[in-house]
Amino acid sequence: MRPMRGRGRPGYSLLSKRDVLSEASVAIETQKDIHLWAADIASWEDLPGFPEPDDGAPVNISYEHHMEKPAPRQKKYPGSDRPLMDWVLCRQEYLDSLLFLEGRGEALVVTGCPLCWEPGVWTGQMFEHASLRGLGLTVQLGHLAYQKCPVPVYASSSFIVIHMNGVHSIRVTFCGCSNAPHHRVQLLRRRWFPSTVLQPKSCATFKVLHQYHLLSLSSKISIHHFYDMLERLTNNTGLVPVPNKYKSFCRMVREWRHLKMLKQAGRGNDPSGMLGTASGELAVICPACPEPGVNLPEEWMNTPEEERFLYDGIYAINANFHLKNRVRSSVDPGLGTGWAYFVDDQAYSMYLLKHTSQKDISSCAAFAALDHANTKKSDGLRVTGVGAIVCAHHGLLRPNGIGDLQKGERTKEMGSGCRHDTLDDIWSDLNYRKITTLGTSLLQKLHNALVQSAFHLEQYDTLTQGLADDDASTWERMVREWEIDASKPDPYTLPLSNKSQVQIRLELIEMERDSLYHGSVSLHDVSASAFVIMGLDIEDTQWKLTSDVQCMTETISSLTSIESQQLSLVKRIKTFRNIQRIYMPEACRFLTSEDECEKPSHPETIKLFLPSQIPAEYRVQNTIVDIEVKLRVGQAFDALSSLRSSLCIRAHLTNYKQTVRGQHMHTHAMALIESAKRKTASIATKYTVSCQTLISLVGLDGIDPQLKELRDRDVRTLSDPEISEDKQDSHTQNLGEGSRVLSWIWISAGEWMKLRARKERWREEVLLLCEEMRRVLAFCEHREAWWIDLSHSQTSLSLPQLEGNKAYTLRQASLQQSRQKHFQSLWNNILSSPQDQVLRELEEKHKNKSLSSGVIENDEDKLLSDDGLDPDK
């Protein structure tokens, strides 16, 4: 057949796909060979299975109708029941082949890949489906593409190649020369991954394995769905049977994942080889976490105590009860369990044997998942979840930081070894992708920390200026003494007079218990303190029900709910009245017919006539009065604490409303703000009522001086201006920072210490983020040097193998260098100054109260403007 002339460089032949296939069918019929010149066929370039060409090199792909028949197989494949175990013995060979191809390899020159054709036979009117084997394609391995092997060894009569466009059947001949490598190596050097190691009858191209690997990591597509897609690409009519190599493809994918982890960890370049892999060495570690000898200063151990937090690792423990595994009888060893994230199986199993009967005990409702610890839901499961240690600041999983749990529910079936190998690969990709985004994520965190540090510094200064002269200095001294010497009294947990109502209730119960122990007799099965507590609880229910009635809508469900609450309240009041006649007989004279009614119309308005609600001239001074006084004090302080929290929530919601877009979101935000306002008003009312009852019981001079009168203008946040009594006069509301008056509700040792702690923690966060940026750059520099050292560690290899190994190490070193430069360009404006210069600038700005808050924000924006980060995002 004459070569066809066409456009292109002189002396070269151009064949279209249709020309190739139609001419091939003619050649088969005439029993002739086809010699293709394909140097310029663009659609055949950069495809797996064939190496890159030199210009002008001819491609010789023989289509032979009459082939010498392969010798019949003498015996059944002896390793058919253990292909994965056989592969483990040869994986160093596979890893070497992957690195071999990082160089020029055997300098093969074929430019095209027949697998990328859409095989078919031209009938004169259309193409009909035909396999590449049916077209007579034969691929010679072990030689340059234009050379024939003098001693060819024929593969299986139907060799299967899985490629990106389908599952193909072709003829393959191996090199049988005396110096020829093993058949599996010949396939690997053609970028074909053999399914078995002894007598491979099928393979998958590197490109299809790489494609599925990335698809599974990005979209979580299963092998079943991917292979189904390949079968449909091969033939989607259902009329032509497609070879079923699903199990072989699953095994090749698993081996590919493992080899990629070994390669990326540098194990193929280490003289000790794959078997020298240490525990956890295949894991992708966090470059921002402290690693001695890698990214920490040489003198970090001599750091002052107040700066030691910069070099402490911050880790978290979490569990996932969805990653379960069923007990299966088949043996499925992991290819590298213990080399990456999972702990070593043997040592971990021995540890678990000591605790197989131990029960998980927890009284916290948040750990309700542990209630399933010894239930039937865990029957038939080998593993019921995983527990993991992660880098808390960046979210990367730690090497050997994951172990299987033994409690949980049913799950998908997968062998334990395959499960470990797959999860190790997924977690490596998760860690790697987080590392690639460290540049922007750390910058965003630093921006947020700067804003929060400035905000809490301003809040702290505002509160401090509203204190008495000696209060701030006294509290500061207490905190510093405790920070230096932890044996000193803890200022954050000092026993103060403002005990909560819960604490007071517990004290009263203990007092009554001691009293009964010493012979005192109770007048009723319900103690005196329990009686008063019952009355206060009913009072709280009345307040809540009154609020619900005011906000009630005229619907059947709302009316039913209100009536149900009123009925329950009536029953509680009747029980309270029966006990009240014993402990407070003086209250009976004040009960009205409404109070004694079986079904009062509005039980939320009924007076309970606790001691504070009885006129002083009729009140009996007894234990009941003392109990109510103590509980009312706790109630007032609880209300004051809740008022502060509610004001903070309302301020947060107000700021959130400024960020929402759209009418729906704006309406929703306004509804949340209105709800927060109503709750704040309710809490303020509760505080006022508590103080008024205390005044009626002990007088104005007898209440705690911290419980002051709460006016409407006192109910405001730290940053809100004081509201004038005369709202028409706006002069006092428009004054600057120097004239701001702090509401008395915020002046307390506890609130001051909270603000100081927040201010210090955000200051430390800024310093820590700057240190993490420095550590990331140092880590990249260390890894670059590590890869360069590996490039010189192997000398006793063949020239092509040595070239491939060295090319890979230098490419990885170049990647680390590029990553370091990229991060440095993002962070250069921040890291070019001393570490805490930013904080000093913010502190100076807040000391000068003549500066407006807008100036400070603009300066913060300027600080990050050169980094290309939009402060508003």
C-alpha cells in the first residue's frame, strides 16, 4: 500500500483515522502488512502505551492476518487465588518502573497510541464496530517501535487493555531476548499496568488509573460506576459482549494508590527501598505544625515561658461512627497499614484485647452516640468507626493518628486491608489539598485575628476606663500572680458573693440534709427550700406563659398549646397551695375566689403569695423568708448574667444584618433581632422584679451593692453610646470616645477578666499565625533540601533508572521551591516586619482615643493591601 501524501512536512505521510481503519481492513483481507508513517498525527500524541517520537522517525505497527499461534498453556495459572500477595513481593519493581519513566526511559519514538482509535471496519457506507485485535493490531513490547524482536513471546490469545476510552482486546508480543526484563516490567515501561505479576493477561494504562484516581478523590465516584462507564464507552448497544475485568481493575487501582503514596514519600529514591519505610512515613504532614529539626529555630527550647505557646502543637481528637467495616472471612492484608495514618494492626489489636469488655461511660447528653456501645447494632461488624488525632489549627490528620473503633452500626462491605489502603490514600489527598491552600487560609485567619484583636482591645480599654482607679490594678495583679504561680487563687473561679441560683439551691439542700441528720423534723414531705423553689419555678412559668399569650396567633394549634400550658400550670398551683397552707398559713387570708377556682381563666396572673408578696405587717419572719431572700439574690445575679449574654447576641445579630443581601434574608435577620430584643426586655424585667422583691424583704440597705437599679439607658452593650434621659436632646449621644460612659452592668471583676482573657488570646493568635507562616516557609526549604539529597543517594542503578529517579526528586524539589516563593509573595508584607509590630501599632492607636474607629479599620486594610487580600471578604 502506498503511503498517502498530504499537508505537513515534506517526506512524511498523513493518514486520517478513517483512512487508517479502512486501509487496515483491506490489508487484512489481502494478508499484507501495513506500515504507517504517523509522526504528524496530532490525535496520537501524548498518549499512554507509547513513548514520545523523534522528528521523522517511522512508526511500524504490523497488522498481520496470519500470526504464529502461541503455544498452548501447559497448566492453570498457579497464583490465581493470591494475585495481590504475589504483587506485594514485586512492588519494589513496580515502584522502580514508575520512577524509570520519569526520565527518557528507553527513548521509544512512537508518537501515537492505537488504543485511542475508535476501531471499526468501513463497509463502504458506514463504520461497523470491530476490536483492535480483529483489525490485526499487534503491539511489540521490549523494543523500539520500529524494531521487531527476533525471539517474540506471544501473550494470551486475547490480551485485554483497559484505557480511558474503553476495554480493548489486542495482540501483544513480549520480548524474548536473553537480556529482556520480565513481562510485567515490559508492560510497565510501556505505561501499561499489569493486573498480575506472573502471566499477565490484562492491564490498565497509566492514564486511566490516573484519571480514576483523581475522579475518586474529587467526586467520590466508585470503581463500579467508573468501570460501567468504560464498558459503555466500549460498546453501548448491549449486542457486543465486553470483557469483564472489573475485579482486576479494582486490584490495579488499589495497587496504584499504594504505589503513588510510596513514590510521593520518596521511598523509591531511598537506598533502603520500600521495605525500609518507617511507621507513619507515607503520611502527608502539616508544614505549619512544629517539627523539631525541620521548621523550628535552633534555640526554641530556650524560649521564655510567656512565648512557649508559639512552639506547642495544638491537636484535637475526634471520632467518626460512619466508617464501619463488616466481618468477612477472606484474608485481606493491608499493603501498608501503619505506614501512613492508621496505627500498626498487630500492636493495636493486642491493645484492644485488653479492653474488649470495657463499657463507655458518659453522663453528658452530647455523647449520646456512646449509648450504642454494647447494643445489637454492632453485631457482625469488625470495625464500627474510627478515632482520629488531627492538627486542630489546620485540620490535617496526623501520622499514625487513626485507629479503628469497635462499636457502632452496619456498613458497606470492604476488606479491612483494602479499607485501610483506600482511607490512607483519601486522607493523604485531603492533607495535600489543605497544604496547597495554606497561603490564602493563613492569610484570611490572620486578617480575622487582627480585626478581632483590635475589637477586643477596644472593649477592654472601654471597660478599664470605667472602673475605679484601684480595681483594674488589683485584678491585673491577681491574674499575673496566678499566671506565674498556678498554686495562687484562681481569679477566674474565685468564690464571689454573686452565686448563681443553682449554687444556692445546692447549698440549701445540703443545709437541710445536715439539719435532718441532727434530728430536725420536716413539716411536710416537701422540704421548705423545695417549696420555695417550686414557687419560683411556677413564677418563671407564669412569666413565660404571659409572653406566649401576648405573641399568640389565632390558630387552632396556638390555642391548643396555650390551653395545654394553662392546664398544666393550674395543677402545679394547686399542689403549691396544699403545701403553702402548712408552711405559710398567714397567706390563706389573701387567697381570693379566683385563686381557689378549679379552672381559673388566666392562671398566669394568679398571685402565689410568697413572703415577698405579703405585706410586711402580716409577714412571719421564719425560715421561708430567709430561703426566698437567698434564692432571689441568686435569681437577680443570674438575670444580670443572662442580660449581658443577650446583649452580646443582639449586637452580633445587628452586625450580621449588615452583611445579608436580599429581601428574604433581610426579613429573617430583622425577625431574629426583634426576637433578641424581646428576650432582652424579658430578662431585664425579671431582674427588676427580683430586686424589688429583695427590697420588700430586706429593705434597700440590705441588698447586695452590686445589684443596682436597672434603667432603660443601662441596657446597652459595651460599644453603645449612653442614651440620654431626654431623647430629644441628642447632644450627649453624639459625643466621641472620650465622653463614652460605660453601663454599670458591665463593671465587675468577672467581666473584666473575661475581656482581658479574650484580648490576650487574640493577641496570641496573631503571633501564632505569624509564627506558622514562618514555619511553613522553613518546612518548604527543608523539604527542598531533603529531595535534593535524595537525588544523590542512589548510584548503583542503570543509567535510565538513575535518570528517572533523579528527575523525580529534582521535580519535587522544584515544587517545594515554587510553593515557598508563592507563599512568600502572599505573606511578604506581614513577615517583613517584626513579629508583633502589628499588635504594637494597634495598641498605640487605641491609646489615642482621638482616633476614630474608621481610621483603625483603614490602617488594618492597608496592612494587608499589598498581599492582594480583600479585607471585606
